[in-house]
Amino acid sequence: MLASRQPRSLGVSDATNRCRRTRTSVVVMAMVTNKRQFQLMVNSCTGKMGQAVAEAALRANIDLVPYTLCAPLDVENKNHVTVQGIKLELVPPSVRDTAITEIKARYPNLIMVDYTLPDAIHDMVDFYVRHNTPFVMGTTGGDRARILSEVEAAKTYAVIAPNMGKQIVAFQAIMDMMAKNFPGAFSGYKLRVVESHQSTKKDTSGTAKAVVQSFVEMGVKFDVSQIELVREPKDQVEVMKVPESALNGHAYHTYQLVSADGTVMFEFQHNVIGRTTYAEGTVDASFFLAQRIAERSEKTLYNMIDVLRAGAMR
Ligand SMILES: NC(=O)C1=CN([C@@H]2O[C@H](COP(=O)(O)OP(=O)(O)OC[C@H]3O[C@@H](n4cnc5c(N)ncnc54)[C@H](OP(=O)(O)O)[C@@H]3O)[C@@H](O)[C@H]2O)C=CC1
Ligand SMILES: O=C(O)C1=N[C@H](C(=O)O)C[C@H](O)C1
């Protein structure tokens, strides 16, 4: 059973009062108010990305639902997590299917955000589809083709992408365009991909896997199992030059292409410290999805390149 607690009020009336001061701010707030026609439930807020997205949602003045789906609870008496002083009640898998009915009744324009783990991804997707709950998913891993076809077939509104950082999404889009326009451009080239993430990361970078796909379409022979993972803090600092302060949260990616005769070399690199860029992008994706739902768009499944193309990234 869910606690009979109302969400923290981020009420339209409060916001409107704050903005009576100037004409410009009234106009701005009218836009913001229109955008806030949905409620966001950020799952796995005990985790790093869940927490970062919930904070970004509050910064964007989104109504944050005071519940969060979590992993099976192994700590007695732990029933909530706090985000910026707001308590979110933990909803473990055992009560999830019953709780969702009540949550949806209370928050009718609900969008969920998923940053769980590769191990949980299929269960989570099944859950969103089963309850026809729109969602933004940044979780990596799993069988991506299976996930996309399941969500597409169910016509559940969703944005699914392995990277939500605006400029990285733009880089992915360019690589994708290059592959479509110049297939075979890098034929015969040797590719080396090195990625470094915090040592708790379970899987190979989903972003690297997506970018590799574009290089393969450009004629490079490469399998994602060849991606080199750096997870040892010592190597991260000494070899990858990750600042010590970022050992708990960083994503460094280098893609190096060398011609067959060794005379030409290309290198692409994106190095991110922290999680703000992904969290902000996730908020953009939730605004975008709310808009598509409001206009009853025929297309229901999106990725972050769609969000970027729509001009929906701040
Ligand atoms: N698309 C993007 O831009 C980005 C994607 N990611 C991806 O997001 C995912 C999460 O990363 P990160 O936040 O760093 O990882 P964390 O390990 O910090 O968090 C994972 C969270 O998932 C929860 N969890 C585990 N199993 C379940 C379950 N069955 N149901 C609900 N919740 C569950 C964990 O709960 P508990 O703590 O109780 O175990 C924890 O809260 C990864 O796949 C990562 O690659 C990360 C950054 C950016
Ligand atoms: O786990 C992370 O941290 C990240 N995961 C995503 C991925 O696997 O590509 C995105 C980014 O690299 C951070």
C-alpha cells in the first residue's frame, strides 16, 4: 500500500504568483506552465542517475512524483530516499504492479524515467509496456533490438537512448549521417575504442556500442566485444587522465581510426565528468515526450536524436 501522501506542491498558482512581477516573466512562466502538464516519476532514485535526474527535474520546476521504483529492499525499515529534502517512497518489485494503479490514478499524466541496471532492463521495459506507462529510458544493456520492437509493438510512448548529453547526441547524429551518406568511407581502417567509466559500471558503454555501429556501416570491421574497458581507478588517473575527483562519475570515450598503411589517423573523443549533462537531457526528453503525448502523435517510439532534431534540447 502506498502512503496516502500528496506530492510536494510545485503548484501553478505559487509559480504564477512569483511571476506577476514583470510582463516578460509572465510570458516565460506561461510557457513553463504549459510544459508542466505532466508529472515525472523518476525510478531508482537510490542510484546515481536517478538522483541526478530528480534534481534536474526540480530545477526545471517539474512536478516530481513522491515515489520511486527500486530494487528488492535488503535494508529493514528503509522506505524512502530523499532528493533535495523531498522524500520519495521506495516501491519495490513485490508491490509495483498493484502500486502503479494507485499512482496512475493520482498522477494521470505520468511519465516515468528509468536509469536502472542492465540486469533489470527487460523487467522494467515489460513493466512500462504492461501498464502502458510512457517512459524515458537511459539504462544501457539488454537486447536493444528486442526492447525497441517490444515498445514499438505496444505503442507505449517512450524515448530510449544510451546517451542523453546534447552534444554527444549531436555527435552520434553526425556519425549516423556520415554512415548513411558515405557508407564505406572508412573501409580498410583499423578502429580502436577505449572507454573509461566509474568502477561500479556493470556493462560496456552503450554509447560506444552505438557509435561503433556507425563505423561498421562506414566499412570498418569491428565487433563491440573489442571495445576496451578501463575500470581500474589507477589506470583511469594515470593513463586516461581522469581527475581523482571524478573517479565516481565519469565517461571518457576515444575512437581512433588508422588507415591500412598507417599514414592517416582520425581520433574522436568525448570526455564527461559527472552526470549533469545526461540529467538535463533526460528532462528535455520528458518535455518532448509530454508534447508528443498531448498531440496524440502517431509515432510513439523515439530516441535522443529525434529529441535533438525537434529542437527540444536546451
Ligand atoms: N543514457 C545516458 O545518458 C546514461 C545512461 N546511464 C546508464 O544508466 C544506468 C544506471 O547508471 P547509474 O545510475 O550510474 O547506476 P547506479 O548503480 O548508481 O544505479 C542503479 C539503480 O538501479 C536500481 N535498481 C537495480 N535493480 C533494480 C530493479 N530491479 N528495479 C528498480 N531499480 C533497480 C538500483 O537500486 P539499489 O541501489 O537498491 O541497488 C540503483 O538505484 C546504467 O545502465 C548506465 O549505463 C548512465 C549515465 C548516463
Ligand atoms: O554508466 C555511465 O556512467 C554511463 N553510461 C552510458 C553508456 O553506457 O554509454 C552513458 C555514459 O557513458 C555514462
